Amino acid sequence: MDSKTLILRKALQKFAKDSRNHGRSIDFLGFAPLYHMPSTSYVVQVHAEWIDTMRSNEALKILIRQLYESVSPDIIQMINRIDICYSSGEVRCTAGNTLINKRKFELLSTPYIFIEE
């Protein structure tokens, strides 16, 4: 893993911890580059039981708000969008209106990097 990927991983671990501290534990959190490594733009994928009980757009609002509160603007610039996943890992919501920043790249088939504490 390159240094930027390690920085993003650490920031997302903080995001997961902060989410848990606010009563919204995240069951699955991973990220994948939008283009081949080294990448500067990533998709973050999230699953949590509490997300299953609400509409995707409401869950995204909560996740994005928590992300902005948890990580620095430099990290935000690395994140293109958040995808909400089912517990099976399949993507539930990945609409264009969930973009975090202005970068628009197509997601390529690349290995995911899973966040573990």
C-alpha cells in the first residue's frame, strides 16, 4: 500500500470509530480506487444494520455528515462517493447524486481494501 492509501485507511478507521461512538456502528467498510494504483480518488463502500432500516438517501446524508466531521478536507478530496451495500456485499445504492467531490471517474474492477481495526 502506498502512503496515501495508508493515510486514507487510517482516516476511514477514525470515521468508523466516530460513527460507532455516535451509536451508528458500521459492519462493513472498504474502499477501492477509481482507477489503477496509485490512485487519488476512491469509492468508499459501507454496510450497517441501521442503514437497512432507512431510505438510502437518508443514510447517505448521515454518512456524509459524519465523514465531514471525522476526516480532514484533504481526505474528503480523495473520496469520490460512498456506496451503500447489502450485507452480502452487493451495492445497494450508487447514484451520481451521492458524489462527495467533483471528480468523476468510472469504477474499474480492482481489489477492495477492507478496513479492520
